[in-house]
Amino acid sequence: MPWLRPDELRVGLGCMRLARDDFDTVTAAVAAGITIFDTARSYDGIEELIAGALRTEPNARIATKGGMARPASAWVPDGRAKAIRADCEASLAALDGLPIHLYLLHAPDSRTPWRTSVRALARLVDEGLVRSVGVCNVSRAQLGEAAALAPIAAAQVGLSVLDDRALRGG
């Protein structure tokens, strides 16, 4: 079954800059027909918010991202296998029993071999921690290599009227 059917609506909750007490926003999204909720471990407290709001919603699916660290004041990619697994386990704990339908690597880490990061994603599926995996902010070459190493179900890139590098870079 594909991750996203053309007739489904989704919402990126991290992008909406929800506060930790925006429970009503999530339940209103469900009432409006939204079934896919896209968040990330780095969006502080949002996974817990989603877990509370979606506890009784059998049709809701959760996509979340990991593989980022904050050693100082800025987020940086952390593509080490142990970091990816730890982030996934932390997301599962935050979601309090709700499944992760799609787990994405937030960004490639130039300090870690790409193959190492992608194989770590594949292990998450193999071990049943998540249902499917994907990658974010990758080049066409990185996506091709990832697809050869893991069952990549999705690729996500940043795109806006102010930043079209993803289109220009392939």
C-alpha cells in the first residue's frame, strides 16, 4: 500500500508552529478530514500533542522525522545509526503507543556516510519499529542511492516561492 493516496489530505504540524497546548487545532484538523500528520522529533512537544489528540482516531497516520541534534543553539544533521535509532525510539515513546507510519531522515549528515544513515532507516522497518521510511532534503543522486539500499516510501524537500533550490538542483 502506498504511503499517501492522491485523495488524502495531510498537514505538517511542525510547519504550523503549534504550541504545546494546541490540542483543539489537531482535533479540528481531524474533523475537517485531515488524516496524515507530519511532524518531527525536533518540533519540541508536538509528538506528544499529536498522541493525545489522535488517540481515538483509527484513520490517522503519523509521519515524523529524526536524525537531528542540537549540540549548541542550532540544529545540525546527525546521521549516525545509533542517533537515528535513538530518535526513532524517542518518537515512539512520545507517541505513547501510536504507530509511526512514515519515519523520515530529516537531512543528510556530511559527517556520516550516506549508506550508514540509509541502512539505519532500513533496519527500523526490518525490526518493525516503523511501517515505512523516507528521506528529506536530498539530491537526486542521494535519493537514488537510498532507494537502492532501503525501501524508501517518500522523499520530502523544502520548496517555497522564496527558495526554489530543490527544483534548480534536481
